[in-house]
Amino acid sequence: MFEDYYKTVQLHPECDAVLIPEMRRIWAKLIHPDIAKTAIERTEFTDKIQRINHAIDILSDPQLRNDYNKNHPYFTAKVATKAKPEPEHKPEPERTAKPEPCYAYKSDISAVLRKYLDSEILFNIAKEAKAQNKLDSFGRRAFYNFGQRVKQHQKFTPWQIENFSKYIAMAQKAGLI
């Protein structure tokens, strides 16, 4: 039966070699037999620490680790997935350019509301509302969400524009803006 030393030590198979000796100290602090309270616990800790030390000894040596990794399921599965042929149709590369800020139905957003379409303004309204306890948590969250949409250049639906105008009116009535 294949014993997974990475699982025993609780490290990822592609972990840096520097971490492996560090795990010996960490495990010693957690399950060293000298810190056991009962004889049964001492026996369990001794067994566990021996398995962990054996795993760390194998994984710490670069040659032994390389030999071990050749038979490890993580690496054999990785090699198998690399061997698959590429599809004939290659998808188009994603565009990395950030889109300009665009809002659906821009003509529907009045000039009064457009001046609040700045993420910092919307975040500040949410913070002030919380500090002054002027709006309920739902209203504060709405301003935060509107700010996130503006910051991420996401479009607004007509329904969101209607809600946005209602929340701006609420903030004006509360004296936040």
C-alpha cells in the first residue's frame, strides 16, 4: 500500500523543500511524546512522530524525494493530463485591456446621479452611514455594492438604476451627502 508522506506531514506535493524540515519542529511542538498526559497518549504520539519523522527524512533528501515523487499519485496524474492531445480548435485569447467605465442605459442616469457614480464616494457614504448610524445595514450594504459595481466597471440594469436613485435620495434625506 502506498503511504502518502505529504499527507502524513500535511504539506502539498509541490511544496518548497525548505518547508519540510520546518514541519519537524512544528510537529514536535504538537505531538512530542514528552508532552503527552497519559500512557496511551504517549504511545499514540510516539507512533505518529515516528511516521512523521520517517516521512520528513524521505522528503528532505532531494534524491529520495525525487524517487518518491515518481510513484506519487499527484505527479502521475499530472503527467497523464499533460499527455492528452490539445484540441484542434484553440479558443481566442482573452482581452487584457480594461474596459472603459460603461453603464447600461447611460441616458437613463440623470446628471444628478452621475456625479455619485464614483466608487470612493459610494464607499464613503457607506462608511459615514455606519459611523453615524443613519441607514440600516441593508442600505449601507447597497452603497457598498454600488461602489463595487462602479469600481469593477460593471453595467447597471434599469432596475439597479432605479434603486440607485432611491438610495441616493435616502442618503440625501439622512444628511450623508
